[in-house]
Amino acid sequence: MTITDNLISDISNAPEWFLKSIANKGVDVLINDPNGDISYSKWKSNNQSKNLLILIHGTGAHKKWWDPIAPQFIDDTNVIAVDLPGMGDSDFREKYSIKDFGSCIFSIIEKEKKDAQIENIYIVGHSLGGQVAAYLASEYKDLVTSLIMIDTFIRPPDYDPSEHEGGPLRKIKYYPDKKTILQRFRLMPTQECKNDWFLRYIAEYSVREVEDGWRWKFDDLMFNSLERLFGYKFSFKCPALFIYGANSLLMSGNILSNIKKMYSDIMEFEKVDEAAHHVPLDKPLEIVDIIKKRLF
């Protein structure tokens, strides 16, 4: 990944479709919430569609991971890419939970239904975002028209968190300048990604300058305090698809087979070859094609 002070120069090797997409910038919206404001970007449909596609990122990521992908759908639907609390441009919170994240998405849907007379709600979530999407579809069964989860790790209902020790408390780190912190950008879990222009683009919007220097936008404390869905089984009724990377570490061992065992009665599965966990980065156009064929 080439890193200079000029993003446009660094991604000059990106394909034309990518450059065209990121030039089609969404409108930023902020929802006021007493627990912390919620930020999202919105792309309006070209044909006054009553559809709404909501894109939800994974842990530590942000809405701009979807910038190259979101505009690909505006002929069919309105599109929103969300910053979950504690990430991107959404405020930090005292506590974090999947349930709270779901409530935030619900608030966005309520606002958009009122403002744009939305009728159909489609939700696509990658990794952690898939957990949030599936939780929302389970709790509000008549709200979500269709659900797509992308390489989401799903614990079995009998998973006992007491048997799994958490990692060490993450200490907030500060860096002296923007170039230094951008050089530290890594995908988690660790994987290679040939689309370095995509990595450079999302890295640009993953950092911010504060009084003590440059830091990542996400709340470092979230990683140890996030309340997950232990003992919870998704029960959505809408059509659902689970997309996974053929080379994903999160689907290794018995993980994928266990997910299929739990949910194959209510969800279909589709593999993306030559993709690891970060399928939208590894195979962005393939993801667009799968979503379009599935939803529109």
C-alpha cells in the first residue's frame, strides 16, 4: 500500500469503477441520541425507489468502507452506510452491545421511513455488522424485507463466555503524524488483500487528529466492553443469505459447518472463491453482483 500525503495519488492505480464510485459521495447525516450521536451516509436512488439498502461494517471499521460499493445500487434503491457507535464518526458510548447497535439501526430506519416513505428494508452486514443485522431482523420480524450476512462469526447458543478468556485491555495509542499511523493500518484478522487501493482509501478515513497526536477513530475500550449475544439464537423470518470467503479464518475448522447446522433451515449459503474474511475488499464487484441478483 502506497502511503504519501496525497490520497488521490496513492490510489491512482485503482480501477475506473472504483474511482467513479468514490466520486459519487453520499450525504452525511447525524441522528442525535442521548447515549451518543449516530452518523451515516446516504445515497439517494436515481428512480425514486421506495427501497432502502442498509450497509453495516465490521468491528473497528466505519461507513466509508462501503463508499466504493454503495453507489453501485442507486439504480435500484436508496442506500445507507452506517457508523456503529464507537466507530467512524459516531460518538463513543459508556457501554456497547449488539442490542444497542440494533436499536441504533432501528432509529435510522424509522427516520428514513418517515422522510422518504420507504417500504422495503434490505440489510447487509459484514462480520460484526452481520450480527447486528441478524439481531434486528430477529427482533423486528416484519420490518426487514431481506437479510445478507457476510462472513459473520456466529457462536453456538450453548457458548459459555466464562470458558474463553478475553484479551488484554487495549491501551489507546497516539502517533506523531498521519503518515506514521497510516503505515500501521492492518486488517483484522490478519490477511493479505491485493486491492491495495481499497486499503489505502479506507485507511485515510480510519484516523483522526486529537490533542495528543493521531489516533484511530474507533473507541479502543469497545473491544473489551462489547456485550455480545451469548445464548441468543437468531430467529428472523425474512429471506436470508450467508456469504463467506473460501479462505476466511473466521470460517475455518468446524465454524462454518456449525453455522450451517444451526441456520440452514432459514438461510442460504454462498461461497466467494479467492476471498478471505474481508470479502467486500477482496472481491468488491463479486459482492455487488451477488447482492444485486439476490435483492433486485
